[in-house]
Amino acid sequence: MADYKIKCIVVDIKTSTGVCPGSAKCRKDEEYIITARTPDVVMCGRAFAAIHPMAFGMRWSDKLQFERNNYVDVACPDGFVTYRLTRIIE
């Protein structure tokens, strides 16, 4: 049975400053590793709530039906930040 770690990278921020206006103030290229526990690095709680369903599905399957090129892009609830989820294959 699949049990992957998921790499989550900030790939786009739609602000003129390049910094998310939310409480976590994330920046492009920040990276988080998602496993059975929440990320060790500080991550916006709202963004985590948005990406968790996709990351959970990716952790336990080899491929989701809507994946393209082995990744899934997910936007935060406010639409400012786009996160890219990929499997870490060890």
C-alpha cells in the first residue's frame, strides 16, 4: 500500500510584494514536507486546511485521477498563494 511523504512548495503569490497578506506571510519557494503529522515548518492554517484533502489522497495512492505530470496545484482559500504538491518517492 502506498504511503508517501508529500512535498508542498509555494509556486506563486499573487501580490505586488511577493508576500502573502495573510497571517503566515508566506513567500515563494517556501517548502513543507507533509507526513502523518502536520508540517514541522510554520504553515498558514487556512492554507493547510485547503491542501490537506489533496495531500491526504496523494499520500495513500500512486496517482489521483486529476493529476497532471505527477503534481497537483492547490490555491489557498483567499486565492493569493498557489501550492504545488508532489510525492516524495524514496
